[in-house]
Amino acid sequence: METTSVHLTQRRSARLFASVPVRARGVNAEGRKFRENSRSVVISMHGGLIYIREAVQLGAEMVLVNPATEEEQECRVVYLGDLSEKGTRVGVEFLSPSPHFWGVEFTQQDGPGSTRSH
């Protein structure tokens, strides 16, 4: 998997463009439970940007599961982007940092301003 560091604003850790399979489960905007398979767009040790077909609300909590490792990570919706054919781009923040959740090794050099490829 090829990823590239990106920095747009001051961040706690590097953000990497990476398409990583993920399962999401939570409660949609209508109060119904959902589960769906998705992929990341951008990842960091503090969360990521994923596609979700279900309508979710800002501040909603959900659980992401990495199907390769079955690791679960609780997160909060912090951004709702535009709707596309893949779903809505949803920014999630992990409730606790998880540097190994995505299966990518984040290093201290992956701070703001880093342009190192992985």
C-alpha cells in the first residue's frame, strides 16, 4: 500500500492518503443501528476520513473495525463532507490515539510539515 504524507493545517500527527478497508458500526441520524463496510481516504494515528453511506450526525459516536486485525476503535464524527457515489466523506476522531489501528507505522518524523512517503 502506498501512502503519502499531507499537511494542510497544524495537526497532532501526520495525515496520510491511504485506502484501508474498515467496518463501521453505530447509530444513524434516524436512530437506527447500522453496520457497513467502507474504506479510508485519509488516515492518522488520531482518526481518519472514511466514506459512509449511512447518514450520521456530527458528534455521533461509532466503532471502526480493521478487518485485517479485528482491532476495534471507538471514535466520534467530527466532520461531514460532500455526498458522492461512494457515500459521504466522514471525518472521525479516535476517542484515544491508536497509532497501529490502520496498519501503518506512524513515526515522530510524521509531524506537521513532513512530506516523507511511506
